[in-house]
Amino acid sequence: MSSNVVKAGKAVLIGSFISRGISALSSIILARLLFESDYGALVIATIFTGLIGQIGGMGYEIYFLQFKGNDEDKRKVLDQVFNLRLATNAILFIAQLLIGGGLILLTDDRMSGRIILMMAFSLLLEGFNAPNEVLLKSKFDFKKITIGNILKELASTTGKVGGAFLGIGGLCFGIGPVLGSFTRMVYLLNVQKYRPERFNWNKPVIRDIFNFGKHVLFGSAAMFAVQQIDRILLSLFFPKNVVGQYGFAWGVGAAPFTYLVSPQQQLIMTYTTRFRSGDSMIYDKLLVIQRIIGLLIFPVMIFMVVYTDEIISFVYSDRWLHVSQIVKLLLIYYSVISLLFPFSSLLTGLGYPQITSKIALMKAGVLVLILLCIANFQKGELIPYVMAFCITSLFFDFTKFVIGIKKTSVSIGQIISSEKYEILLVLLLVSIGFITLNISSQSIKALIVGIYLLIFSLLYGVLDIEKSKNALRIILSYR
């Protein structure tokens, strides 16, 4: 793995600890200042803003990153990427204003409508951020990108927490993102001064970008359905306070993944675009990233899975204890997702966005059918609903993982042999999660954690020490 990738990985990892730490502090403060109805309004607003965001994620910038050509040709492509991004975001800005206004005028959910209206302005600001960010990515200058993300998170947190203290309730969820995007725009314009030919529309180049982007769009639309269908159906069949419980539980359960793993997505996608289909080397490289994630995530997850009640009570207060079992289930779900994560962008990065979109569409369709049945036959019960979502999602995530690996000419037998210890640690974590649902003894919990960490150390520190050394060497080589 090249020194540029290692340095970029260091910047993303350290930056994620800082920015996600700021976000975690914000979540803790907001959980003590806001109520279930505020989180319910956020969940409903996120359904619409998430749809707009996924439509906007048409892969223009990914096309530029995987484009092979000389500097002049790349410049022409980037100019058209900028034109398409501004035009797309302007259209989506108007659409989001209409949606927010419609909710305010035509429904009783005015809070969600106001949040949507405020967040619309982030679309315009991010349109100006996109070309500068993609140029930095192409140079693997993730340090500057990370600094921008930290500043964005800091400004966003200031807006959300400040608004909550001022008593504006859920509206703070709309103010924060706009302040964050504006701050990030100012920073990126200073460190990467891109000067586009704004009105020079090159139709052949635009056609190529759009043809690539439409496959990413279909995948993004399907991914939105996958990510939000549970919330959409939940808001239709459950009261708003239950929707708020679900949104809060999801935020806590996803926290380790959100803070430790997902910040690496941009780096992994950018790195994957440098390889071609059939090159097994990419699989070996991603295995090292998977081991880095395993070293980070397993020790954290075992403590959170075993001590879920204690963590929620101490950090967020006792009023959220009734969602602890849901949080535990989601922690287990994200433990598996974390290990699949390095390979999640493999198909798109290798030039197969159409396969990703087909899998996502099938996943969305199956989820709709299953969750509708659960919502009707298990009315008011969140745990069966969450379990159905997690199991169905993992089935399709594994399917995408296997298809992606096959594109690198690696066999199923090689996958099992290379990842047998990760599989064992995940299965142990799943078993412990269900075993500890009804255990309250602190001594037994401590014993379970100790045994798991001992097995973790044996597998990663003795039986498969070479791969762990490679992962640690990358981490410790950061300067």
C-alpha cells in the first residue's frame, strides 16, 4: 500500500476521531435537551432530505476519479462535472423547498417541514464544495478534506447545541448542517482554488458523465429505499414517539460504525478506482483495511454489546433505557457491516455501478414486503421490526460482497480461508449479544468481556499475527 494511501488513511482516521468525537458530544447534549417528538420530526425530515441527497449522488465526481486521460482531458471532465453538480443541486434545492413548504402548509408536521426547508440551503453550498473536494481526493490530499470535515462538524454542532439551548427544539437539526456546510465551503475555497469555465457546456463529455452517473443514480435511489424504507413504514404504522425511539436507538447503535469505520469510505472508493476488474491485488489490499477495522471495532463492540444498559444510563440518562435491547441488536448488526465495509464500494469502483443498483433495488423490494408484514402482524413491536430489517439487509450485503470479490478473480474458498477469524469473532459477538439480554450480574458481564478479549488477542495476536502486524505497521507508520 503506497505511502500516499497510508498518509491519507492516517488523516481520515485521526480526523474521524476528532469530528466524530465532536458529533458524539453533540448527541449526548441534545439527548438531554430534546424529546422523542423532536427526534421523530428529524426521522421524518431525514426521509425526504435523504431522498434528495441520494438523487444528487449521481456519481459525477466518481466518474472524474476513475477517468483515465491526460491533464487537459481531466480538466475538461472536471469542468463539466462542476456544471452538472451545480445544475443538479440547484434543481434539488428547489424541490426540497417545495417539499418542506408542502409539509408546513398541508400537514400538521410543521417541525419536519421547517427542518427540511433549512437543510435545503446545504445543497447549494455543497455544490460549490464538490469540485474542490474531488481535486483534493485525486491528489490523495485527505488531510485538507479531513480538516474541512472537522470544521464542518464543529460549526454544525455549535448550531445544533446552541439552538437547543435557545429552546427552538427540533429546528436545531436544520440550522446546524447549514452552518457546517458554509464553514466547510469557506475553508475549501481557500485551500483548493478551483476556477471553472462555468458556462462552457461540452455535450459529448456531459453525455459520458451522465451515462455513468445514471447507473449510480439508480443505485443511489435503491440505496435510499434500503436505508429509509424502515423509517418510512415506521412513520406510517407507528406513533411519532415510537419513531423517535427508533431514530435515537439507531443513532446510538450505529455510533461505533459511524465514528470509527464509515469516515474511511471516501478513501476506499478513491483507492478502489485505481484498480481494474480481475486484479486480485485489490482484495489483498482491502483485507489489510478490514484487519485495521477489526482491531479498532471488536474491542469497542464487545464492551458496548455487554454493557448497553449501563452506557445508555450513564451517557444519555435513564429515560432512554427502554430502547436498550434495540440498541444491542443494532450494535451486533453494525459489527457485521463493519467487516463488509471495505468491500462495499468494490463493484462501483471497478466500474460496475449497474450491478450495485440491481442488488439494491432487489433489496429494497424484499424489505418492503417483509417490513409491511411485520408492521401489520407485530403492531407496536419494534424488536421484530429491527430484526427483520437487519437479517434481510445482511443477506443482500453478503450477496454484493461475494459478487464484488468474484470480480477480482478470488474464489469463495479463498474468502473463507482469509477471513475465518473475522467470521469467528462476529459469531461470538452475536451469541454474546443474545446471551446478555437477560444478564444483570456485573461479575458475569466482566467475565464474558474478558473471555472475548482473550480469544480476540489469541486470534489476532498469535494465530494470525502477520496480518495484524501489517495492519499495525500501517497505523504506526503515520507521521
